[in-house]
Amino acid sequence: MTWAKRFQCLLAAAALMLSMAAPAVAASTRSYFSPDYLGQPLAFCLEGNRECGRAAATAWCKANGYDDAMSFARRTNTGSDQLRHADTGNLCASEKCMGFRQIKCIRAGD
């Protein structure tokens, strides 16, 4: 086989592989600053302090149409805030409840 024929075969194989590859779909992200739930700041923990941080952020992201929480930042409670739990919507009963300053949610590409 000549060099030109080998080159044509290589190009054909490469074109076939590219046509069979699934197209890359970009994920979408969104940052929420001072996220709230039912009009009140979001609590940093799920109800009963079962899980805090990522679990609560992910529950909130999923409730807002996203797949996961990519990052989050905590803020302390000023004492006058009534915070809501992402899993139940109930108010946080403790004065020591903390909330989120920011949550970044991610949705995988379709």
C-alpha cells in the first residue's frame, strides 16, 4: 500500500471516529448569594442537624432544578434571622443556627 493510500485510510478512520463520538455538552452552574427558602434564609444543616454543609446545599440545589452543590460558604446567624431547613421547610429552632452566604449549583449537560 502506498503512502498516499495509507494517509487516506487514516483520515477516513479518524473521520469515522469523530462522527461516532458523543458531542460534549457543557454543564451549567449558577451562584446564589444569601439563598432563601420560602422567603427566609436557608439553614446550613438539615433538620435535626443530621447533616450540614454539602447535604443541605445539595438538597436546596435539587429543589431548584440542579443536580448538585458545587461549592458553598457559611455565614453566622445574627440572632434575629429565622432560618429554614432545606429538607423540610421547617424553621430552625436553635439560636445557634447558621445559614449560607453562598451556594453554587451545577446541572449536568443534557
